[in-house]
Amino acid sequence: MKKSLLSIVVFFTLNCVAQDIKPEILPSEIQIKTAVLPAPEGDKANAMVYGYNAEGKLVVLREGSNNLVCIADNPAKEGVSVSCYSVGLEPFMKRGRELTAEGKNTKEKREIQGAEVAAGKWQMPIVPSMLYVYYGNDDNYNKQTGELKDAKYRYVIYTPFATVQSTGLPSKPHEKGMPWLMDPGTFRAHIMVGPFN
């Protein structure tokens, strides 16, 4: 009985301590430097950047003046992953973030977003739109400089409602790094390219 009681006390103590541990929020300039890593060199300086404030809330860290929006690494998630995308994808990305904040899972998000697009509540771009992703391990990330070593690139080109027939792309890759069409025929149809390394 004493062992059981002790186990319960230890469990609740550890659980409370774990809940009190907050992720480390890096300085804005480091978040920005890391967030723009996947962007083409000429677009990094003027891209809009979302990152995290002291409370861990996603906020605008820097306004932009070109056609790219970048997202800093989420400090609450394992690993390092940053992305930049065409400003035309902002309604889609913003709605995805809102639904995630509401606790919706991936399947629910896709269903809700699909219904909203069909109802004309917001629109996907009518031309192909780019998403750049760069990701790697925490061990390879320098929090002082914002540099990430031995990371991988993934490129995504959103082409809403594209199909295997309309593009000639396969629905699965048959070679490493080759382009292929994911979610064909849907509002979120996109060409996946990479990773190469």
C-alpha cells in the first residue's frame, strides 16, 4: 500500500514538473535567420516571418515586402523544421493554423478546409504556388547563430485540383527525389519534390 501511494505521489509530481517546463523561445533575430533558411537567397531579406513570442504564441516577427511568408521553428516540437511559402497560400496556411489551435486533427482539418473552399469562404491560388521546407535534428542546430547543419530540403508546389491525368505525374514516387502528385484532384493537390540528400 505504501509503495502504491508513493508511486502515485511520484507520478503526479513528475507530471506537474513536466507541465511546468516551457520550451525555450529563441531571440527574434535568431528565429528569423532560421526561418528564412529554405528561401531562395535573393528573397530572404524581404520575406515576412512568423515566429514565437515569450508566451509561445505565433506572431509576426517581421513584416515582408516580397511574395514569401516564412514560419520559424516551433519550439514545442522535436527537431527543427522551417518553411517559406508563396503569399498566395496564406489563406490556406492561416486556416490550417487556426484549426490546429482548435485541436483539429489532420483528417478534420482537410475536411473542414475542403468544405470551406467548396463554399467559397476562401480561395486557393489559381496558379501553381511554392512551399519550401528545410528540416533537421536538434543536435545539428546552433541556437546562437540560427544555423542548421546536415538538414534536408523538400519542395512542394500546390496545384489545386490537378490530377495524375492532367499533369502526367505519378501519385507515388518511384525514384528518390523525383516529383510526384500528392492528394490529386483535391483542393490541396500538390507536387512533392525531394528530399534529395
